[in-house]
Amino acid sequence: MNSNNSYGEEGQPKKESLDSIFNQTLKNVQGLLKGRSIPGKVLLTRRLDPLNESSLQERSPSYQRSFSHNDAGTSDDMDKSWEAGVTNTSNSGSNRTVNKLRSSTSNIENAAKEVQKSVMGARATDSARVMKFTRELSGQMVILERLRELAWSGVPPYMRPDVWRLLLGYAPPNSDRREGVLRRKRLEYLDCVAQFYDIPDTERSDDEINMLRQIAVDCPRTVPDVAFFQQAQVQKSLERILYTWAIRHPASGYVQGINDLVTPFLVVFLSEYLEGSLDSWSISDISSENISNMEADCYWCLSKLLEGMQDHYTFAQPGIQRLVFKLKELVRRIDEPVSRHMEGQGLGFLQFAFRWFNCLLVREIPFHLVTRLWDTYLAEGDALPAFLVYIFASFLLTWSDNIRKLDFQELVMFLQHLPTHNWTYQELEMVLSRAYMWHSMFNSSPSHLAS
């Protein structure tokens, strides 16, 4: 019997080698790209026919998603591409495995190009997926683990408000308690606004006055390329949410960048009251009661999100610095030429990645893609900070070839203004697919990332 075979004569698995784990990971990602499911994490399905999304978004904003008629793909070609990536790994050592890992990135990219947009928006609006979401949400008790598995691959836009409230633990999974809890939390937010925001400056400390002024300066700068956020009432809502949150969280207070984190919540929860495209929205069309409900939902969901990353926004932001170091180590392991080139040019990861962790990529990708990305963020739950490292490594190495050709000044300019303005769901899904693969490879083996 071949000594490299990982199974005994009676079909019992022996101890898994690094090679076999690597092969299985590649096959899993192949399955992801072909529309099969990865147990416990990503559930993607292939759409063979264009869908009429309007029927699925009766009360949701238009995210300008376009559908391709080439979804049949070329799965045979993709199989060949992947077979080339996994051939003869059973006889290689750990060094050979690392080399295969480096080449796997280009294999994934080539496979995606051959499929021609077969991975689009995580299939968030496939009829089968919509039925699964409906089934999960219609029960008396929502099973959050199953909901996370579904949401990781994207949530239908009109279901996002309910799903996000559940994933963050703001709304209880028990449907009998949900309405009462939301009513109570919304009233609590109004009490906080009355107590802390709707007061004269004479009743504020100097630090509170300065913080409110900084928030007032930052609100008009928030998502400046989206006209909706330039509406005075929208900026006033943003100011109330941020100031109230900062007063209630004195350990960090307000930190620039938190204003960006409110925007996905604001858009998602407003979609319950406004129809059509985000460009056509006017917050003045909403009653004051519904504006208050939206603000309360944003406030509590922001609070829940930041509970798991409090040290990202405390003094010196040690949590972000720790994750930036892990990102540097991961990139070194995955793409050593890029790591070596950036180090040779004297470019530190803090110089560009700090903003990524501070704003969770809200400033780096087109805003219409942000809510899809945040579906995956929220589905990760408490594991989000660790998974961000893999998402951002995948994001950075999208431009691996470009980075190796740039000097220091060009690198700084390039990484501050990444060419994502024409991105579609396809590019975002590729980033998430690579992140999932690398997470599977390295997260349970942290010694591989040690210097």
C-alpha cells in the first residue's frame, strides 16, 4: 500500500497531514465557486436564470445590481484549472504546500474569470435562499446558528433589517418577545437623547462640548460621494446617534471613523420606510416617530457591534494595532514577494491598514457593496475581529502584481485610493472566498504565522 495514502486498508482515515488539509480546502473553495456549499460557513447556490429582483424587494432600496445572462459558466474549464492547482500535492512537504498556497490565489482568480460572473452578490436573492430565510425567520424561535450560515453568503435586501437585528442580539430570537423588547429599547434611546443631547451647552462639560463639535464637523464628511448623506436631517440623525453613543461609552468616547460604522445601519433601517433607489431617498418623507425608531435601531446595533471590539477605539487603539500586526504576518506567509517589497520600500502596514480596521472598509469600496460585506461581518459574530485579518489580506492581495511594481510614494498613493470604484459583487465575493480559504488554512494553526 502506498505510504502516502491517508486512508488505511479498511477505509479508516489516518492522521491528516498538512497536504490533505490543503487539498480539502482547495476542493471546498472549488465547491464554493461552483455553487456547492461549505458545511457550517458558506452557503452559495448557482442561479441559472436571471431573476426579477423587483419582486423580492418590494420595500427595499435599489442597490443597482445587474444580472448576467452568462451564469451557466464553464465548470469543466474551472475543474481543469483547479485540478492543476491540486496535482501531486500528496507527495510534497510543508514547503511545497506553502508554494501551492501562493499559487492558489491566481488559480482562484482565473477560475472566477472563466465562470464570467457566476458568483454574483452571494446569491442573496435566489428563490431557494429566500425560502430558507423565510423559513428561518417565520418560526417562533429563530435558530441563530442557521441564520448565520445563511447570512454569511448575503441577505436579501428587504430582509436585512430583521436579520441584522437578530444577528447582533438586539432583537431576541423568540418572536413572542421581539416587539416588546424593540419598543422598550427604542424608548430607552429616546430617554438618552433627552437626557444627554437635547440640553443646552451650559449643562455640558468642556470635553462634551468639544466632542459634540467634532461630531458636527465629521457628519458632513461622512460618505461624501453619496448625496443622501448630505441631507441636513440625515446628518442631524447621525449626530444624535454618535453623541449619545459616545456619552454612554466614556471608555472610548467618540473616535473619528465610528461615524462611518453607523452608515450601513442607517441605510438598512431606513429601507423599512423608504422605497426605490438610495439616490432618490428623502428623510423628510418619514414621520418623526419612524426616524426615532431608525435612530434607536442604529444606536443599539452600533453598540452591539462595538462590544466585541472595544479596544479598537480606546486610547491608542491597541486592538487595531494588534490586528494590523497579524495582517502583516499573514501577508508575509501568503505572498512573501509582496511582503518583502513593501518592507524594502519602507512602507509600514499601519500607514494604510489602520484606516481599514478603523472604518471596516466602508471608505474603500463602493457604498452599494458595503451592506453585502456587512452581511458577512455580522454573520461572523464574536469571531469578526479575527476574520477581518483574512478579509483585509485578501483585499490587499487583489493587487499583488501592481504592488510589486510601485515605489514608496506610488504605494502610498495607490493604497490610499484603491481602484475599486467599478467593483461589482463579483470582486467582493472573490475577496470573501479567498478570505474563507486562508482562514481555513491558518486560523487553527497560528504557529504557521509566527515570525
